[in-house]
Amino acid sequence: MIDIQLAEADWAGVDNGVEALLEKWLVPVGAPLRKGQPMASVMLVKASIDIEAPADGALASILVPEGDSFAIGQIIATFDDSPR
């Protein structure tokens, strides 16, 4: 399993205490994904960022639902990269 979170580089220059908004999950849990395929859309300081699949596999669980905010370093989902 891979823990999914917004890349640390995406938080560069963002003030402490600022949270990102999970705008939309682009795929349901269990849907097959290819590495680099967008899984979620996130808003951070007026910029929309897509979170991509880190490998071939499937979104295993969503920990931050659409419309909720999350902080730097927070895990927002888990990803199953085990071979099928």
C-alpha cells in the first residue's frame, strides 16, 4: 500500500496553517489506474493541482472526502500497487 498525500514541493511557499481543499475525487475506490493518471483535484492557495497515481494499481481508500480541507503532510488516501 502507498499512502497518498499532496507532494511536499506543492506546499513550498505556503504559509503555516494554510490548508488545501480536496475538490474532487476523479476515480472511485477500486478503479484500475495507470501510473501518472490523475486521481484527485486539489485547490491550494487559488491553484488547482491534480494528484496522480504513483504506480499502476487502484485507489484503495479515500481518507479525505470531497469538500473537506487537509493540512500539510496529511494522508488523503491509500493506493494499492500490488500486482493483480
